[in-house]
Amino acid sequence: MVARRRCFVRSLALILPLSTYFFPARRLTAQISVTPDGGSATVPLNSTEKSVSFTLYTGVSETQTWHVTPTCSGVITGCWSPNGYDFTFYQATGVTIKYSTPTAGSGTIQLTASRMGVTDAGWYNVTVDGTVPEIRLLQPVGDVGVEFPTIQLAWCDNNSLNAGSRWIRLNGVDKTSSFNYVAGGPPDCVVKA
């Protein structure tokens, strides 16, 4: 009986080191890729709640939690994450960052992800277009002898403005709802940007 136990103990002593050699414990590593790296966006002046989207990718087949930090520079202000700053996900997830553009120029939105001392960052180069739109009266021309003339205005911009943000005032009274908006503009309207 003693001989069998020694043989079994010797077998375990040999099997345990070999099993760790052939079947090493899985190492838990933190790795992350934040993209894009140098994406671009062009937005109009005075925009609030604009957004860009980043992708966090670990490539690891397990759920991990990463902390993100958005950073604005240049003319870009107010960078923030509407979904919080800690993201728990499996392999990949998207992160939306919102921002404002109070002045024309350029800037950068950077998103840094960090966990266990490992970090990576992605960024967008943002151009804030300050091209001023042009508006002119097309109809009526000359003296008007009609009580309710049809007024036609031409609005020419660089296609970066939202039609819903336009307004028309006559003698200080908002008359925007009295006008129909037709896309295209006059034939001589040239995109300026």
C-alpha cells in the first residue's frame, strides 16, 4: 500500500508542473484601441449639441469596464459624454461625445480610454465654418402697388445651415411661418465653402 501512494505522489509531482507548462493560466491583460485616429468633421458656427462617435475595441472575449475622458481644444467647447464616463462592454462599443462651436476656426475632440494603467486615444479634427449666409429680395421688383404682394427671398449659404434655424422678420414681426422653403436657391448661388 505504501508503494502505491509514493507512485501516485510522484505522478502528481510530475503532472502538476507539466500541466502548467502545457496549459498556462490565461493572463488578464488590458488593451484598447480608440478610433478614429484623426477623423474629420465640418460643422456650422454656433452649433450646440453637435456630436461625434468613437469606437472602443479591446478584442478580448470578456466583459471589461473602461473609463473615458473627452477633451476639447481650439474653438471646440463643452465636450461631454451623454452616456456617462465608464463603459462596460464585450470586445467593442461606440461612444458618443457632444460638443459646442461658439466661434469659427478649428479644434480637436479627443477621447482617451483608460483601465489598469493602459490608455489609448482617438481624435477628430473639427472645422467650424463661419461663412455668413447671403439673403436677397427677388420678388417683388420695383414699386409695389398690390396690397398683399408675393415676396420671394433667395437664401444662399454653404449648405451647413439648418433650414429650421432660419427666421424672417418684417418690421420687427416674425413672419417665418408665412414663407415656404424651397431647396436649391437661385441659379447664381455658389457654394462658398
